[in-house]
Amino acid sequence: MAQIGIFVGTVYGNALLVAEEAEALLAEAGHDVKIFDEGTLESWQFYRHHYALVITSTTGQGNLPDSIVPLFQAIKDQVGYQPELHYGLIALGDSSYDNFCGAGHTFDALLQEQGATRVGELLEIDALQHPEPETVAIPWVKKWAQLIAH
């Protein structure tokens, strides 16, 4: 099965909670999964040739959480073109803010710009509608696990 790195950007722990649920589901499906709550470029480079699942919340006016900013900057500044990467993205946000799920969209745009292939749709989870984001993420992760198994 696939090797999957889950790269998390979190402030209050919701994105990490979703990542832990995703890790359990993906491992149950037979995948080799590892969570990085402060991912490094070195760990990202390994999973470039496998699968990356980015799970990030959004802060302030659509910004990335501090825990994932160094990784995002390193990918932006040092990686460049990465057409071999297959990834999934779960964005957590609050629709009462102007830049709903802005961090997830920013990360997705960077990876698309670098030629990576997103597997499945980007999942947006609205904190106003879903106070327990993992309940929305679980069906998406199960579907994503099937998509990468082929």
C-alpha cells in the first residue's frame, strides 16, 4: 500500500485531531502513515515520491498557522517543480471570516503551481457548521484512501 505523510497546520488542535483520525483510517486501510505537526522540508521531500495529505486550519485573514509556515516557505522557495507529488488537502476554516479556508487554498495553489497532482477534491470544513471537524473529514478520508489505492 501507499506511504502517506500527513502535514498539519494547527492553532488550537482541531487540524491535528482531524489528522489523527485520518491516520487511523488510512492505517486501517493498510497504508503506512506518519503525522508531521511541524513538518520539515526533509520529511516533505521523502513523501514527494509517495503521498502527502495536508490538513491545515486558517488563522486571521486567511493565513497559514505558524506551525506550517516554515514548511510552506521551504516548499515555495526550495522545491520548485514537483510533478511526481500526489496529494490531498483538507482545509479548516470559519465562514464568518472573509478568507474562508484561505490557508488551505494558499497551500493548494502553491502545489498546483508546482505541477503536483491533487487526488480528489479539496475538502473545506466550516467551524460554524461543524464544531467537530473530524465528523466531516472521516467520509472524505475513506474516499481518498480508495482513490490512492488504485
